[in-house]
Amino acid sequence: MTQFAIDNSWLIPFMPALAFIMIVFFLRKAPQASALFSIACIFTSFVLALGVVGGILANPTTTEHSVTWFSMPGVSLEMGTLIDPISGMMVFVVTLIALLVQIYSIGYMENDPGYSTYFAYQSLFAMSMLGLVVSNNFLQMFVFWELVGLCSYLLIGFWFYKHSAREAAKKAFITNRVGDFGFLLGILFLQILFGTLNFTDLADIIPTYTNIGLLTVVALLVFAGPIGKSGQFPLHVWLPDAMEGPTPVSALIHAATMVVAGVYLIARAFFLFVAVPNALMVIAYVGGFTAFFAATIAITQNDIKRILAYSTLSQLGYMVMALGVGGLTASMFHLMTHAFFKALLFLGAGSVIHALHNKQDIWEMGGLAPKMPVTTKTFVIAALALAGIFPLAGFWSKDEILLAALSNGYTGLYLIGTFVAFLTAFYMFRLVFVAFYGEPNPENHPHESPKVMTVPLIVLACLSVVGGLVGMPWLKTNFGSYIYFGEAHHGYSLSIMLTSTLVALAGIYLAYLMYYKKTISAEAIAHRFQPIYKLLYNKYYIDEIYQWFINRVVDGAGRVAYWVDLYVVDGVVNGLANGTKWGGYLVRYLQTGQTQHYGMVLIAAVVVIVILLGLIDPSMGIFAGGGAK
Amino acid sequence: MIITLNHYLLLAAMLFCIGLYAALAKKNAISILMGIELMLNACIINLVAFNRFMAPDMVVGHVFGIFVIALAAAEVAVGLALVLTVYRDLLSVNIDDFNWLKW
Amino acid sequence: MSVSTIVFWIIAAVVLGSAISVVTAQNLVHAALFMVLTFFGVSGLYVLLEADFLAVVQILIYVGAIAVLIVFGVMLTQRKGMEETNVSSSHKWVTGILVTILMVGFAYAVTRTPWQVSDHAAPESTVGLIGELMLTRFVIPFEIVGILLLVAVLGAIILTKGARRLP
């Protein structure tokens, strides 16, 4: 069974693809059948993924299958699957979250007119994401990379009748284009430099390559893809806006799976980045900065989904930073645990939004805890896990990252990471205390969500609790024994664990004081640090800066180009045309229509030719001819 | 003074030029036809003169002259038919009125 | 100066004078009659060139057929008076200059060319020779000219009467 799953891993992306095709062509008119078929397919994939994971746990080897896609002289491209511990873990996480989210969506999307379409998109997304995960070469990965971007666009703009959703979808798509362009250039560079895009082959070739300068450029170009897809600064702006999509979509795509594709790419191509330490350092600092930057914004936001979105950005920054400092294991571990609790947080938020009929402002919520016990409990578990409280999932993975940063000599990043842990605990519990334990809003009549929505929450809550235990450093065989780069190493530092736990507890306590007990006035602090508060509340004005840049620089350049096009390019073309036209107007007066004029010109031409012939060479001309012999 | 080939050729050339002038500068279509006849005559004079002075024992030039005369007859028949057809449409034989070749 | 020389000059004067009159006469009928005179003159030239048969053919066809056709054409197309029926166009000066240049060119070419003149005598009678050539060496052009004349006649009839589709 496990061997079958590993050998036929192409089936994993194939099943959702089948669902997509079936729904689009046959089941569009039958919403319930669409949903059930889609879930059945993703469940099959999930079972296969379990088989893959089982096989890898038993025997952690790399299995690659590929067929030639097409080849021509100098270029040979293949499609195939690469199953190793990293992709096995990813396949498991993606199929699990996708399965739970699709089940959850049955309840959440009830009565939506686009029910079938929604499940078609979900299946398409699952297919693309799984295809991305099992890719064995850069090009195939890029194809699926773009496909998940497309699905993201479709699902953000799912409620396309809303103006903001349309705008957000476009923003996500266009922002990702910027990063994807760099990624594509990087892929082309790799193809040109090494003649192959296969991960395994490249992993063998790249360490022997000596032109480090060029390789750094290539690595940074490839890193542009993750910057866009995983929302790293400065291309993070699309992710908060992407919350316009349905909440299960946010949970699946914009928290647990698609946005970590960038992180996964870095891990997959880690051999490339390890070869160039400078690129790795850039990655580390970009990640660290994003983690800090997004966390500071999150503490001032009021929209429940936006808070979670900035939290996602921050955690993605964590993962990227972990990769940058060389902690592949830590990053992948955090990716997995984060998928559990962040999906849970989003689904919980979706449950709240569902109950409150699309209210998203946390200050309009309040007092949900008694009315929605399951949602509240699972949400608090997820928040604790995210904050990194022992022994929940986030605790283990976050400590791994901090340990990786410190042990690799990035003390500054370690301090930032610790501070971000404090901010994370603070903003998560600000959210919890305000939304779930605050003053009840009399307008609201919340009710617990149906079973079909709460069961996925409970499953994810369980995973959030125990998911981190697989990475306990005391275990003889833990997460790091399978997923590592270079050599697996086990290590832990009690001091780091203690510090981060204390910091997280401090954040929770501060939130408790400010938003539950209200012994410290949040308004007063906001008032005291008015400029900082405004800066954070307005997300560092990044959107405004981009808007300014687009309005002034891009549009200005566009206007210049337009002017050039209008007057220079068109001028030349129109000038030629007009010249011909006026020339024609002039010349047509030669065409009198009088046969005699034409005859005269004919004779004149004959005369001129004869004279010329005579002038050029009288001895050879017609005059020397005649009957003379 | 002996009349040589050059005399005949120059005479034919003059006749040809007069015919050409008539063909190019006269307004009446029938005048143009007459000009063409003059030019054809000049050609035949050339043929016969060449025959007489350069190969008198063969009469090939004469044969060609007869062919040209036949052509001239055919030409004038068709030309007059054209002029008459145009005249029926335009009630004019003034070549200035025939400007259908214009843009 | 022999008689034939004098006759040549006289005939040349007649040919050129009548040809110029064809161009300059204001009355189209006069022009046609001057053309007939030109044809007669050319016929005289043929006699001088010892082309007796051609001289007869010239008179028969040109004077007897073509000139008559032209006169018919004049008759059929001129409704009003005959005055001012043979005027030149506005571009006659340009044409005149062009024609003069052409004439100078001809004269230059003719006088410059060293013609290789034969001193053989012409045959007594050309008719028999012409007939023999026409039916032996030039039989195909002869036939083609016959077809051409037939086609020209048919074409002239169709152009003037108009073609009618058979029922």
C-alpha cells in the first residue's frame, strides 16, 4: 500500500484534477454532488498522502519518476514526481488541510449561488498545489506555481460582484506577477547555466559551480518568487487584501498552503541558496524584517481576518528567516505546525463571521465565548499554539527557529524573533479577549456553527495540540531525523525555551490587562504614541507609497511612452502615409487621361534613351549598327 | 547628283515625323488615323529603299511592304470602327473628350 | 543631273509638301485629299525604286481603299460645318519640339551609318518573284495576314453594329 502510493504519487494531484473536470463538465448543476465528489477525490488523495508518509517514515528515501515532456536540441524538459521527506510532509499537510477546509466549506458556503464553482476552484487549487509539491523540476513547479496563483485570483475574486473583491484579486495577481517574473528569469538562468532544471541533477551540479557572483544573482532572482508568493516585504501588500475571498479560502490558500509554497520552494532549492551565503543572508534578513514588520501592524488592526493575515505574514517571515539562517528543519517544522493552527484560526474566524452574518470588526463582536463554545475553545487553543505556549505545536517549532538563528550566529535575528513572539502573543490575545470575552454586542445573536464546520475545527485543534510533539527534541527519532539539509542534528536549549515562553506569557498578560481587565488603557497608549500608532494603523503607508509610485512614476512613464507613441512612432508612420498621400495628390495630375500625353511621354522616353545610348558609346550604340558589316 | 539610300531614308524619316506630329498633336481622331497612315507609309518607303539599294535581286522588302499595307488596311478598319463607336456615345471625335484613362 | 534625280526631287517635294498640308490644313476634307496626294507621291517613289508591283498596290489599297474609308469616317462623324475641323491641340509646340529632336536624331543616325550598298541591278519584273516568295517562304505570314484581315473585318463590324447574343 505505501509502496503503491509512493510509486503512483502522480495520482495525488490527479484526483483533484479529476474532480475539477467532472464538476466543470458534468456536475455544475448539482451542487451537493459537486461538493461530495470533490471531497471524495481529495479524501482519496489524502489516503494516498498517508500512504506516502507511511512509506517515508518506514524508509526515508527519495523516489523520483519522470517522463520526457518534450525535447529539442539542447533542451530536454521532463515532468515527474519527486517524493522525499519534504514533499511527503507537504503532501500530507496540503491534502489534510484541503480535505478539512472542503468539509468545512459545505457549511460555510451553504446557499451560495456559486457552490459548484467554488468546489471546482477548490479542486483546481488542490490539484495545482499538490502538483507544485511533487514537482521534480523547476519548470513544472513554475507551471503549477502559476496555477495556484490563478486559483488564488479566482478565489479571492470569488464574490466578484463586490468591488473590493475584484480589486483585491487583481492586486494579488499583479503583485505576484512581479515576483514570478524574477522567478522565471531565475529558472531561465538555471537552464542556461546548467542545462537542466531537475532538482536532483541541480543539487549535484551547483556545489561545483564557481562563479559565485552570477549564482548569487540567480539565487536572488529565484528568491523573488517566494517574496511574491509568500508575501515577504516588499511584496506583502496583496495578502491582507486577499482576505476578501471566502474565509475557508483564506484558511486554505492564504494561510496554510499556497503562501507557504514560497517557503517550500526555498527549501526545495536549498542547495542553490546554500551555495551562495550572501543570498542566504538576504533571505534571513528579509524574513526577519517581514516577521517584525507584519507583527507590528497586526497589533493595531481591527478586522479579524486582517489581524490573522498580518499574523500569517509574520509567521511566513519566521519561516523564511529560519531558512535564511540555515534551519531547514525548523522552517519546515514551523510550516507544518503553522498550517494546523493558522488554518484553525481562519476557520474559527470564519465560524464567527458566519455566526455574525459577515461582521469582521473585532470591536463589534464581544462575548462570543458562551454562545459559541466549540469555536471559542478551538480558537483559544490555536491562539495559544501560535503564541508558542508549552506544549502546543507552535512552541516546538518556534523554539527550533530561534535556536537555529542563535546557533548560526544571527543574534540580532534571534532578538527580533523573540520580540516578534511577544508581539504575536499580544495581538492574538488582544483578538481573543476583545472578540470572545469582551462586552457582548446587543446587535449580535451568535449561534454555534453546524457540526460540519465544528468537526474540522476540533480535528485541527487536536493537531495543534499534538502536532508539535513530533518535533520534540528529546525524541530519538523526530521530525528533524527525516527533514534536514546536510546532516540531521538534534539540539535544544532550555534557556531559549524558557525565554520564549516567558515572553509569550508576558504578551498574553499584557493583552489581558489591556483588553480584559482594562487596567491599562489602550486608548491612552495609542494617544501617547500617536505617530507610531497611526503609522502602524496605516500599515506603514506601504499601500499609499505604492499608489504614489504607480500614479506618479509608472503612470508618468506611461504618459511619456504614450506621448512618444502618439507623436514620434505614430508621427513617423502617419508622416510616411501622409507623404505618400500628398505625393499621390501631386502625381495624379500627371495622369491626365489623354492618350496623346501618354504617347508623347513614350516617344520622349524613346528619344532620351536613344540619345543616352548615343552619348555613352557612339561606336557601340545603335548608330554604328545598321547594315554595316 | 545621284540619289542615294540616304535620301530615301531621310525623306521617310521626315514623313514619319510629320505623321507622328499628326498622331500626337491633332485633336480630331480621324486626323490621328491619317497621321498613323503617314507613318506606315514612311516605313514602307524604308523597306523598299533598303531592298532596292542593299539586296536588289531579292524582293523580300516588297513582300514585307505588302504585309504592312495589309496591316494598315486592317488597322484603319478597326480604328475607324472604334472612332465611330465612341462617336455614337459621346457625339464627338475630339480626342480631348476621351479622358477615361484619368484617375 | 539625270531625269530620275529631278523626278525624285519633284516627288519628294510633293510628298513632304502634301504631308505637311495634311497636318496644317484646317479643313478635314482637305487634309484627307492631301493625304491622297501623299499616297500618290509615295507610289511614285516606289516606281523610282523599281518596285512596280508595290506602286500599283499602293495606289489600289491606299488611295482606293484606305483613303475612301477615311473619307467615309469624316463623313460619318462631322455633322456641322467643315471649317476648323483639323485643329491642333494645346500641346502642339511640345510635340513639335519633340518631333524635331527625333528628326535630328534620325538624320544623325542615317548619315552616320556606313550603309553597305550593293550594285546589283533590280529584276525586270517583281510580280512573279513576290508571288513565288509569298506562297513558298512567306506562306505562313501570308496566311496569318489573311486571318488578321478577316478578324479585323469582323471586329470592325462588331464594334460598329454591336454584338448580339444568339437566341
